[in-house]
Amino acid sequence: MIALVDCNNFYVSCERLFCPSLEGKPVVVLSNNDGCVIARSDEAKAIGIEMGAPAFMMDRLLTENKVAVFSSNYTLYGSLSDRVVKTLQAFVENLEVYSIDEAFLDLTTMVYEDFTELASTLRQTVKSNVGIPVTVGIAKTKTLAKMANRYAKKHMKAAGVFYMDTDDKVKQVLSLTGVGDVWGVGKQYEKLLIRNGFKTALDLVNAPEEWIRKNMSVVGQRLLTELKGIPCIEMEETAAIKKAICTARSFGELLSSKEDVRQATANQASRCAEKLRKQKSCCKLIQVFLQTNVHRQQDKQYFRSINLDLPVATNSSAELIFYAMKGLDRIYKEGYNFKKSGVLVTNLVPENELQMSMFDKRDREKDKRLMGALDKVNFRFGKDLVRFAVQGYSEKWKLRQARLSPCYTTRLEDLLTIKD
């Protein structure tokens, strides 16, 4: 058996945790630069706030309904997610962190457990230890566990637990789930299935295997097998090694100065290097891109990217920043209001399997020691405390977060103070 534990309205729940007065009131969390709604409380959904709705178009609705609005605080959310995962790890041997607010639990070795009782205990423990409400769905496969969790949220909200332990329960859930709500079915497959008469997950289960294999390839075959209760999607206890890493952010304000764009791009290259070192990889190719705001029709538009092959694969911040600046110099144009830049590193190889160049004069062992010291200092005392000069300290390119809540769990000055 597999359990899927999903944190309810996770970003909203994190904000409410440290502000209990928000319970029962409409709350929304906005995306980067306070752009669109990415999380809503049930109360916010009830007054008609849609996911992805632009915040600037809802000023009146938000004000009239006294909606609490927050900028996304990923530092806080990541910290609380880690606490939830550590609580779950006390219950099972094998666990897969699927996303910041979801985790699969392997229950196959717990054959003598009452899974409904276990799920309720797990739910209460997470609420007690961390303060975040969760929903638990249990079934034979990961795909069915996803559906069980969704069913619990919609039809068993008070209990917050649903265990699909009989064929009748499985059939009931399948019949109530549209094909577009099945885990792994994207928009294009949804259109294809509906066009061919498959409207629910139950219709999909009864589809001819030959048709599924022909029209949905191995992905559809795997999905069909999972829906029939036969596990074929393995648990991933360790995060898969990424094949490419991208860091790109929209600027907090439009930038027309090359120096400001250089600082932003240098920081993005540095962040890519940190992520490479974390997964012990090096990149052989770096791409730098730059663009204006396509929604500002009054501005001249510009988009350009450039790829640079590296002589030796690297994860050194100094080296990646050097090549990122080299690429930016080639694509930058004066006279534009830039909205976004980004750095993509790809063609990744393990850091212990590098192909060196006979013409390489860089002291890579010294670079490795330097980057190790840099990471240790920044991890202990704060992100980017030690940085390269080109990264600068400008606030212009940083995300706009006008409604950012304190980092209650990761910053000493933001710790809650209890007063008599």
C-alpha cells in the first residue's frame, strides 16, 4: 500500500500558523513580484478568487472582502515543509518527497497495521508537531493514492483520510474522477481521451490496452496499469539528479542599466553553481537569456539568448559568473527596458568524472576548496553573505515582495515573542 500525504492549502496554512487570527478568513498568497494568486484558502475560493488571477485586477474584490494578502515566502514554506517530512519519517522506513507539500509513504511492510487508524494518527501528529493540516489518501498504487487523497479533500474533509481498501471504493472514486484530474494526464491527453469518449477514470480503466499503447505510448500503458491497482511507478527515496538547472527571475522593476542587469545575471549564475555543487554535478554548457516585458506594448521588445560551451565542465561560481558575463556582453543592447534575465546550465556530468583539457591552466583543486568554504560560510551565516563583487547589492532587480511575512523559523530577529 502507498499513502499520499498532502498539506492542505500549504502556503496559506504556513501563513496562518503564525497568525491564528486568520483562521476562517479569506487568505491568498501571490507569486513572484506579487503578480498572480498561487494559493487560496477555502474562504477565498468561496468568494470567487481564481487560481492564477492577476492581483492588480482584484483590488476591489480583495478590499471589499477583507482578504489577507501575502507575498510568497519560500524560505518559510521550505522550512515548514522540512519539518513535516521529518515528522512523517518517524512513521515509515521509505518515503518520497514529491513536492514541497506532498510526500508518498511506502506502507508495504506494515501489513498488520490498521491503515485508517495509522493515517489518522499521522495526521494528528503532523498537526500537533508542526501545526500544518494534512490529508491522507491510501491505495495500492501511487496514482490511486493521489486519487484517494483528492477524494478525501472533496468528500471527507472532516476526517481528512480515505483508504481505498475495496474494489467498490476504487470503482466509486474512479467514476467520480474526470480524466483530466488523473495524475499524469496533461491537457493534450485530456483532449484526446474526451474526444474518444473517455470522460472519467473508470472509462479509462476500461479502455482497450492496444488503443492506449498506440495513442499514449508507454506513459499511458503505465498509467492504465496503475489505475488497475498494479504498482509500476517506483518510489524515489532520493531526489533524481537534474539534467539541467535554470535560475531565472523577473526583476522587481524594469531595468535599463547594464550594471543592474549584470548584477542580476551574476547572481543567477552563482545560484546555478550552488545547485550544481549540491548535487555534485558540473556543466559543460551555459545559456544566458535576456528579455523585455511582452505585456508593455508601449516599449520596444527584445529577446535574445546565447549558448557558450565550456572548455572544461565546472560548478565553480567564479567560472560560471565569468562565462555568464561574457554571454551577457554579447546579447545586451542599450535602449531597452528589461524585465527578466536567466541562466541555464546543461550537459551535466558527475563532478568526479570530468574530462580535462590539456590546455586548461585553471587551478581546479583550489577552486574546489574555495567553493566549499564559500558554501559553508553562507549556509551557516546566511545566503550570499559572502559573494563575488560583480553580484553587487542593488535592490532594483530583486523580487517585489511588498506583503512578505517574517521568516519565523529561520531568522532569529523574526522569532515570535510571547508577552504576558
